[in-house]
Amino acid sequence: MNYPTNILCFATSTNTPGLLDGKYFCAEANRAIGEWKAATIVKVPNDQDRSDLVLREIEKYGADADVYAFFMHGSIKSLIGAGFAVSYSLPPRGYKDVGILARAISDRKIPHRPIKIILYACSTGGPPEGQDVVPQDWPELERARLFNRLGFAHSLSYYLGSMGVIHEIIAHVSPKGDTTHNPRLCSIQTNTATSPITETVYYRPWIIKNFGKKAWPKFVDIMTYNEYARFRVPFLELDENFIANLEK
């Protein structure tokens, strides 16, 4: 399988007391590079300055990046390990607004070249699948109402779309838990540089609709037992060959 040649990875490097999560995230990033071949890893300490480090590295490498991958803790409203969160007025203490991250990516992007953002971080693709989380009239909505409905990945997508960035974001939908082999994903994307309107595809209902109910347990097994499936899925087209290509 062919992958983009310029991938910028961010991985939390500091262990939470009593855990080995920093070690785990760095190991995951290294496994990804083993599959992708061409990538740069930025290790991000879990401290108050982590968002500044991420912004500096995007400024340094972002002009060449086709893909951004984040290996770290997340929640529905925040990318915890990078220090960015969804906020209406002031972000939580220790965090910067997600719009600042979007602006940094937009400023370094080559015009009209699509980018992909992969969030290997819990719950950032929430709220759960099946909810109407992307209102089709969102440019006219008041910001408070809009952000009350959107999780981190959708908020990041909204900002990027507003800035004319053609993009796709792959994120985990399900609640807290190990994202290593988590099959519950969503793809948020826009194909135009003139509108922030995006389309969200939730993998579970999409797979069942297009391949039948038996295909979902098959996909779960592939994600569970295939060592590199989680690194391939974000680069597969959501088409009639999706399952066949994943098994190759």
C-alpha cells in the first residue's frame, strides 16, 4: 500500500503517574512509522507548554506535511495530549482553543493541497454515531449553539473548512478506552475550499449498510488481530473495495 511521503506525528512522551501511557503512545507512533515509512515524530511532554510545542513544530514542518497524526489522550471536547479544546469563551486552564490549532495548520498548508488529520485519541470523534452532530446550516448558527453540539474533531473540521482547507479527519467515536484496535471510527471531510460544510461517515453503520451485518464483526476482527490495520484504515477509500483492500 502506498502512503503519503510527508507525515507529521505527535506523541505524548510523559507517563501519567502510575501509568505507562507516554511509553505506549510513543511505541504506537513508532509502529505507525514502521508501516508508513515516511514520517517525523515529535514527542510532546505532558506539561502546560505542550500546545506551544505543537504549534512550533507545525510552523517548522507543516508546509511539507500531507498528514498530521496525533497519538495521545483525548476526550469528546479536547485533544488532551496536545493541549487544545473546544471552547465558546475561554478554554479550560492549560488549554488553547481548537481554532488556534486549525489556524496554525491552515497557515502552513500549501494552497489547494488536501490534508488528512488522524486522531489516535479517545472520543475525539464524538458525540456518538447516529446523532445529528453536523447541522447542514451551520455557517448561520450562533457560535454558542454550534459548539454546544460539536465535539473536538468536528469543531476542528469546522474551523479548517471556514479557512478554506480541504481536509479529512479520522477520529474515534466511542467512549473512553484503548484506541489501539478500536473499530468505531468516523471520517469527517470536505471536498471544497469555498464552504465549511462537511460530511461525516461513521464506519459502523456505513459498513453494515454497504457490506451487510456480517461485515461489521469481520471488520472488528481485522482491527483486533491485524497488527497494522489501524494504520491502514485512514488511507483506504470508503468504497466497494474497502474490506477487500484492508485484508491485503
